[in-house]
Amino acid sequence: MPKIPFFDVLCESILFSRTMKAVILAGGLGTRIAEESSVRPKPMVSIGSQPILWHIMKIYESSGITDFIICLGFKGEVIKQYFLDYRERHSNFIVDTHSGDVTLLSLPNEKWKVTLVDTGLNSNTGERLRRTREFLNGEANFCLTYGDGLTDARISDLIKFHEDHGKLATLLAVKPTARFGNLRMKNTQIHVFEEKDPNEAQLVSGGFFVLKNEVLNLIPSNNASWEKDVCPGLASRNELQGYLHHGFWHPMDNLHDSQHLNNLWESGSPPWLAK
């Protein structure tokens, strides 16, 4: 009898939901999208009716991961309030204006456990991760990502790849969509104006990681950067593996990116939720 894909995915989701946590770095200043992040932290910039943070968590939820540790910093109180109000925000309810009693008529679909950790206003990314170690005790492996990028990669596939190769760290390797076309000029005369060939794009980190707990011991206590200090060290020790993803991936670095992701959402079939 052939395997039933849905059954396989369900079993996979149950397995990972019991064994894996996801750390989300959500404390940066977001200076390249200042139009939005001057009033809210970057992970709270909306795509449709929900912040990009919610969309990232839905990506993990689709692989059965529902236990999150969110690293707070700049305007962290906005993220705290979002989750404190989550049930009411995503439910119908009755308010008795005399007694103040609130009766919920429905509950949100999401059954997430969310640990909110203040990791410092000016902390670097490695330092933020290091400050979550007490919440990762007993975890053999965990996921890590930033609060500003979306993908249609299956996190469960990334985890399986990580567990199979046995190294300390795995990252999602992607080819970003080329942003600019090519110009060919002689003096001031433009001879060719052509679209950028996406095949020429270089591989970059997609910002989704799976890590062994031992990685936490390799983060120096000097406000280290995850990207500039820790990852190069892992690579030099041959402990960093890349999982190549050819599908959708897009960051939200600026206002143009935000508008593009909102357009994809308004299309009715955003690729990061089309599982």
C-alpha cells in the first residue's frame, strides 16, 4: 500500500512538536525600514492583518513546532503586549460593561507556548541567543531564525538534514531574487539594459538554522555577532552545513520588501503558507 503523504506529515509534526523549540531573534532596531520600525519593532511590521512574526511562527507550526523563545530588545513591550492580548485579539467575545466580565465565544487556532525574554536593548545577535540558554536546557537541538524573513522551505526537512549529517549547525542556503538589472555603458551612452539573471545570484544564508545545544558554549561573552563571529567559527571547524533551498525565500529589509510581501499576501496564496 502506498504511503499517505498527509499521514507522514502528521506523524512528522507530532514528533517535532514534542522535541524541538524555535528561538526567534526579534530585538534589533530595523533601521533599514525606519518608516515602520520607528513606532514598532521590525518583527511587528504587518503583512496583511498580522505581524511578520506571526507568519514566521506559522511556518514553524506547519512542521509541528509550537514552542517559541522570542528574544526581545528594541520596543520589546510591543511584542509582549501583542501576546498578552492574543486570545482577545483573535477571538469573538462578550463584554459586560457593568461587571467588566469578559466571555470568550471562540479561541484562536494557534496553540503556541511563547517565552518572551528581554535580551538587552543593544545586544548583538550572538549575545541575544546566549542569553536564552537557560530556556534551552535539556534540548539536544533547537531552531533559530530572525524576525524578518519568510520561506516556503519545510522546517521538518531542514531538521532531518541536520540530524542526518550530525554536525553542530545547519543553515538554510538560498539564492535571493536579483533586485537590480544590468546596464552596459560606454561613456554616458547606455547600450544594453537587461534584467538581472537570477542564475547569477550568489548563495546566501536564508536565516533559518538548526543547532545542537553545544553551539551555545561557543558563543563568546563579549556581545558577539551570530553572523560575524559565531558562524565563521563554526564554518572554520567544518561544523556548519548548508541545506540548499531552491524555492521561495524573501527578507523584509526595507519598505519595498514590506510592500512586496503584502502584495503576495493579498494575492490569496502567499507562498510561505502554501504547504
